[in-house]
Amino acid sequence: MKNNFVRIREKRGSVENPGNLEFPSCQLLAQRYRPPAICEFKFFSYYFLNRTKKKAAFFTIDAILGLAIIFGVLLLIRPSVSEIYSPQYVQADLLNSLSSVSIGDLNNSYAEYLRESTSKIDNPELSVLEQLGEFYALSDNDGELLAKNILENLSLRDSIGLYFNGDEIAIENSSSFDDAVEVWASRQLISGIQNGSSVTGFSSRAFLSSLNKQDYFYFGGYNGDGNLSLLLQGDILSVDIEAVFSGNFDLYVNGIFTEGHNPTIAVPYVFNLDDYMGNFIDGNNLIDIKSSEPLYVAGGFAKIVYNNSQNISAGYKHLLPGTREIINIYDSIYVPGNLKGLEIYFHYNSNFSTFITLGNQSVYNGTTGGVDDIVTISNNTLFNLLDFSSMSKKTIPLRIGMENVSYILNESIDADVFSVTDLSGSMAPGCSGSPGFWCCLTSGDFCGSEPTCNLCGGTWGDKLGQAKAANKLFVDVLLNYSDNMVGLVGYDQTAQESDYHQLSIDDVSLKAKVDSWTAGGSTCICCGINKAVDKITAQSPEENFRSFVVMSDGEANVQCALQGTGNAANDAIQAACDANDDHGIKIYAVGFGNDVDETTMQAIAACGEGSYYYGDIEDLLEIYQNIADEIINASYFEQTVIGEGINSTLYPDSYISISYDGEIPFGLSLSLETEEFGNDISEGSVFIQNDSTPYEVNVISYSGSKWTNLVEVYNSDLNVWEVIFNLSEYGRSYTSLGDPYIVNIPLDKIIQGNNTVRVSTGLGAGGNSTGGSTYNKILYTVIRNATGYSPIVASAEGCSWTVEFEDGTSGTIMVPQNYSGSDSCLYGPSGFVYNPNDAIEVATFLLLEALDLDSDGRVENKFSSEEVILSSSETTGIPFTWGSEVQVRVWR
């Protein structure tokens, strides 16, 4: 007769399953077990075969006769059973039976209860051993109860126990296992079983099909003056604004008033329009910023999130803010790659000539005659006007303004400056260096001319000639600004009236005086300073910016009784201190040539709270240019302008379109921003993670009344600062140039890891640059292949996620999209809540973690349920890879 009996021998890790075996004959059983063992075997035959749902028809006449023989033998030899009982095969046969009989066929009262009264047995084809293993994996005590019931029904005289990985599942004992003298055990390894886990599991992969598009509208370093407006196009989900406003304002969305705002002057003001999103439409949306007083924005941005997918492209539109009253914009554009196309769409209305300057090149100058007009400047036109190759991978200043308008420079101070110049004998033209003595002696003029000096190996120098040229340049630069005045004082052993010129705006007269200077005599530096003090205090109002430029090529060798220190050099220093202490005069000092007393000149500058410059004779022109720029910067505090009775309009649909060659990376783009720099040096850093690819990096600069003039990136390999942007490349006078609020950092300057950036501001080329704003920071975009893979876990249901985003808002996201259950999950700065045994929840958590680049519990970019994709091929039942050892032990 046939049965499903499987014999498991003492063999770890493998199962001998010969299939449907013939039930052992009585003779074979007797030979193997001997009569006592055959006596015990009746329990297995009865329990696992007779008590199953199999019919008695399975038994043949041979089996009945065999059983009759067994009973006969038992009756004959019963007194000797207890003496020769051998249990060493009981454990193996029990393990065989447990692995061969299905849980659906097991005729056991507790098994029947589990099948009919609970839903815990969902696969009746599992063997009893597999079902017990599944209960064990799920830490379900029904497994222990079922195993206990099975062991009790065996009615063995020795103790017997069932173990998984050494953990006791059930025992039926007459003695403690710890006290056992003899132990027999059979083992079997079953896969997919681990305590606290499922037999089969689920794995999931979660990723985003796309992210909501996030974009920025950038205000320039200065946008004014009057009422301002922004045109935003699309289906908008949120708008966040950060900017420096000059005063109070009211904000309207599509003509509907939202609320009034009272920002702090010169401090970035941050707010959002979350409460007014109902005012937006899917299309053109106009944001108006209105004030009863002329208004301007000194840098800022609006961050917009759109309800559509990202579209990474090699190009963008630089939107211009609308202005109503005065068109006065200091801004910039940037080209991250090689510039391929440039077009300007300029919609405006003005009676005044209006100009557009890119870099230092005028690209438009015209008027509409008081009517609305659209000017389109084509790519071909701009290509012929500009050098596209020099604009590639650079930030380009952009200036838009009006000509012939009465601009008023707010908070500026008139500068009155005296140039105090050394006219001593050492300034005369002459031969220096090491000319040959005999050569000079026989030259005819003892090297007193440039030809003979050079012939004899000397160096001809005309210090006075260079000084004259430098003074003339100095006059031109300073008088280029209205209301500035320049005076001249020349000194040798004294400061003669014939070498003096009063404060004046007459550049011709001043230059004529310079031309009249001759060199000779000693060097009385204190004489020159004292004379300049007398003249400036008599001619210049105290409220003006007063300063001197004191130049010398040698050592002071004439004393002044007014100072009376007893030393010519100390008298010169004291004269500078007196000028600054008594009259607030700022003194710049210039030393040049090999014989200059730098110690004295440096002390003069320090006492006069000015700067010291040193150079060779050929450096004088540049030095005086730089000092002139520094004086202008020190006396000029604002780029703000106000016009009276002007009514011009720049419409907010104006833009500049930029296209460039650039690699478009694969993956999701995440827009991020660093913390504020928080220091007066205006130095900050951005960290690019190894699994992220930088796509765009911009530093923002709140330059205030100055211009952003220098941006540098630290090269850690070379231990140097590399200049990324230098406004002085476009001109020395910044007033005609744009003021970048954003400066793009080329990607070839960005590394994986930490990148440090430094920002400086100034008022003109050559002047002292100062640190930027503490509010500066870096806005950047990285590309990341964000995917969450779960391990094999027990279930795959999903949940309703509450996710907090970087902007402080939160959203509810169903994953999967059709989830309708009651489980709630959380991802936020307060912590994370999800089921680690749910594949979909684990994969979603890992996805959110990948999208949280700064690990602050806030996801950087917003997305919706529809954008979370689950890989369906990986969310099906998967056998676990782990295994467990099952033991049946018999002991006495």
C-alpha cells in the first residue's frame, strides 16, 4: 500500500524523500526495530496515517495480517519490553512525518480549530513542519500549542521535544532535558524561516517619476524706482519671497489685495503667499508691490513651485521686474556653458532715452515717445555687438536706465582733495642704476641725458614727469564726479605759493599748474602737509569729505617748527596726525623708488587713517587711479536715484533669453540653499555629496549701497583663492555697470565635498573692497538618482505619509497612490514613523531619506502621490533567504 511517509536520517542540511514508499512490512519492522520498537511504531502509524483524512481502504489484507502478528508477538513477549526498548529512531520518524503530512490533512483537534475557526492557515498544502516554522517566524504561539498537542498524542515513555534554532517550541517530558543521561536527536534545515519574520516576503522599489518644477525669479542688486511687479506663468503651487525692500509696501495678486508689509530696512524680508494661493490662476499671474513712496528692492528672489514636472534644458529666460516711474535696474545675467544664443524682449514706455548695457557694451538706446512699445534685439544683432566667447561660463553685469534724467545721489558727500607732491631735487630726471663711470665721464654730458645713460648701462628715469602724469589722471578721475574739487600743493625745502593751486573744478587750470612744476631742493614733507591743511580748512566746508594724497620718493630732511619734534621724519608723521585729529582729514600716502622712507610714509597713512601705496616709477599712474577711486568710494554711499515728475514703465513681460551648450544630466534635480554666511567676511560654503551631481551653483549677494565686485572660490588643491567674478574687468566706474545679485560659479570649479566661496563689495575699481553681507548664501541645484530599495520583509501594504518639506509646509502622500487603509506614516524633523516590516513603507522611507540632502527631516522639493512610482515586479511574494534548523530530541 502507498503512503506519503518520508524518512529523515541523521543527516544535516538535506532531506531524503524517496516519494511514495511502500509501507514497511511487519518483517522489516521487526528486523529493524526489534519487537519493542515495533510496539512503539504503532503510534506513528495510527497518528499520522489512521488519523488523517485517508480512508481505511488504504490498508490491505497483508497489513491487517501484519498487525495481527505484531499483537501476537506483543502478547508473547510483553514482560521484556521495558528491558530492551530502543528509541533512537523515534525522533527521525517524527521529523519525517511532520515534513510529509500536510497541515490540511492533519486530523488533529487543534489543527482543525486553526483551519476552521481562524484565518491563520491560509495554505493547507504546507507540511505540518512548514506551518510550525511559519508560526515560529511570526512569533505566533499557536505553533507552540499545535506542537504540544501533537507531542502529547504520541504517548511516549521517554521525553521528547521540538526545537527551532535551539529555541524550545514544545516538549512532552517525564524528566528535564538538563538531567538527561541519553539523548537522541534528528535535525533538518528548512529555508525561509527566521524568528520574528515571514516565510515569504515582499520587496519594493520606490522612485519619483518627476518632481514639481521649482524656479527662481531674481531681483538684481538694485531694482527701482517706484511700484514693482512680477509676472509668473503657469499652474503655481507656492510662492516664497526673500528680498531687501526700501520701505513699507502692499502686495497684490492678480489685482487682489493680500496684505501690507513692514520690512526692516537693509535686512532681507522673508514671507510666503500660502494664504493667497486661491488668487492665482493657471496662466499669467501678476504680483504687484506697491508703495506711496518710491520703492526699490536691493536684491532678492521669489521661489516658485509649479504643478508640473521639471524640464532640465540648456537655457533659461532671465525675467525682468516691472517698474512704474523710473526705470533703474542694476542686475546681471549668467551663462553656465558656452553661449549659443541671446535675445532681448524689451516692453516699455518712456519719453526719455532708455539704455541697456551688457558688461560694458551698450546694446540698446532709444525712446518710445511716451507710448507702449516692444523692442526685440535679435541674436544676430547681439552677436555682432558682443563677444559671445568671452561671456561663456561667466556672470555679466546688466544695467538698464534712462538718460537725461535728474538723478539725485542719495547720501553722497562732496570730496575735496589736495594732492601734495614731492618736488625735491631727487624728483628731477636722471640716470640711476649702475652706469659705467668712465663711460659717463667720456659721454659728453656725464650721462645727463637718456641716450648716454642707457648707452653706459644706466636706467633713465623721469620721476617728476611720471608724477605730473599721475596728478593729471588724478584730476580727471575726481572731477568726473560733479561737486568734487581738487587742489595742488608742491613742496621741496618749503611749500612755495608758486607750486600751489586752490581747490577747483577747472581741470585745465589745474593741469597747467602741474606742468609748471620743477624739481630742486631738499625734502620738507611736513611743509607740504601743513600748507594743505591751511588751504583746505579755509576753502572746504567741514561736512565735505576732506583728504590728502601725500607723495614722496625719498626721506624727509627738513623740520617744521609747528610740530617741533626735533626730527624731520617725526614732524611729517605728526603733521599727518594733527590734520586728522584736528580736522578729520583722511591722508593717503604714496612712496615710490628705491630711496623712499617707507616707514615714515606708512606712519603718515596710519595716522591719517588712510591707505599706503608703494610702487616703482612706472606704477604711479595706477596708484593714483586707485587712490582716486578709493576717495570716490569713501565719499559715495548710495546707488539709489530719485527722479522728479517721471512716468516711465518697464513691463514685467520683458526678458532676456539665454541658451548655451551644456550637458543635460539624467536624474531628478533638487534645488537647495545653504544657511546664511553669518559673517562680515561674507564667506560661506556648500557641500556636494558624493551621490549628487552639481548642476547649477549661484551665490547671492546683498550688496546694499555698494556693488558686488568680487567673488572667489577657494581651491583646496592649490591652496589659493580663484577669482570667479571681477566687476572691475568691465570698468573702473561702477555707476555705469550692473550690480549682480547672483553670481554663477562654473561647475568646473565645484568639487565633491566642501566648496568655500567669498564675496566682496565696493564702490569703484581700485578702491578698498569690503566683505559682503552676513545674509549672503548659496542657492544650488544637484542631480540625484533618488530610489528607495527595501529588503525582503513580511508585507507590502503601504500607508498614508505625512511629509514635511524644506519650506516648512507639509503634505499628505498616499503610497501606493490607491492606498485606502488606515496606517499613517511620518517623515519630519520630529522623527520618522513607518512599519519596518512593510516593503512599500520601507522603500518610501528610503526614498524620502534620499531626497533629504541635509538630513534635517525635511524633504528638499515638493512632490505628490502621483509622482511616486513603485516597481510592481518587485512587490510580489519572495522566499526569504535565511534558514532555520529544526530538531526533534528524545532523552531519558
